[in-house]
Amino acid sequence: MGITLLADYFPLVSIDPSTILLTLANTAIIMLLYFKFLHQPVCRVLDKRKAATLKEIEDARIAKEKAEATEREYLERLAQSKEEAQSLLAEATRRAQKREEEIIAKAEKSAANLLERERENIERERKRAVNEIKDQFAGLVVLAASAVAEKEINESANSRLIDGFLANLSN
């Protein structure tokens, strides 16, 4: 027994030099046919796909840049709107405070004017009452004087006259 061949153990596997040469020749012919007829069209299709993919990538990049620019613009407008709202609120608050001060000043002035008018009215009424009292007193003095003139003046009559006069004053 000598050397056992691999083909003895695996009868389906065998190495045949003519099969190897034919397989290599077939592969070379297929490669030549591929390069002669298919390589250019396949390369064109691949180039077109590559160009389309690159264009899509570029379009996506441009769209992303536009979206970022739009977002920045939106954020800027939002910030500007907030600033304008704050400014409007501050202006409205300032105007409201000014109006409040004007209303308070007007009310204080009106109250002062009303108080002054009432003081003047009270003073007028006091003077009128004093004048009335003076007029009544003068009338009583005239009555007392006429009563004294009509009667004889003696001490008891004079005393009665003064008591009557004082009684009239207290009423």
C-alpha cells in the first residue's frame, strides 16, 4: 500500500488539469465579454447612481442649512417679539402710573377746592348767624330802651327790666 490519493477518500472531488484550463478559459472569455459589452453601461449606471446620491446629499445639506437659517430667524423674531412685548408692557405701565398720578392729583385738587368752598360756606354762614344775632340783639336793645323810656326808671323797675331782657336773650 503506498500513497493513498485524496480521490480515493473523496471520489466526487478530483483535480483534473483540463477542467482547470477550461474553467480559466471560460472565466477569461466572460471577463472579456463583460469588459467589452457590460462594463461601460454598468459604470454609467453606477456613475448616475453616485451622482444622484451626491445630489441628494447636497440637497439634504442645503435643506438642512435652510432649516437652520429659518430656525435662527424664527428665534431672532421670537426674541425680538419678547423685547417688543416687554417694551410695550413697560410703556403701558409707565402710562398707567402717570395716569394714576394725574387722577390722584386731580382728586386732591378737587378735594382741596371742595374743602375751601365748604370753609368759605361755613364762614359765610357764621357771619350771617352773627349778623342775625346782632340784628336780634339790636332789636332787643331798642325794645329795652323804649321800654325803659316809657316807664319811670326806678331801681326795682330797672331790675325787672334787666331780668326780662336777659330772659329774652336766653330764649
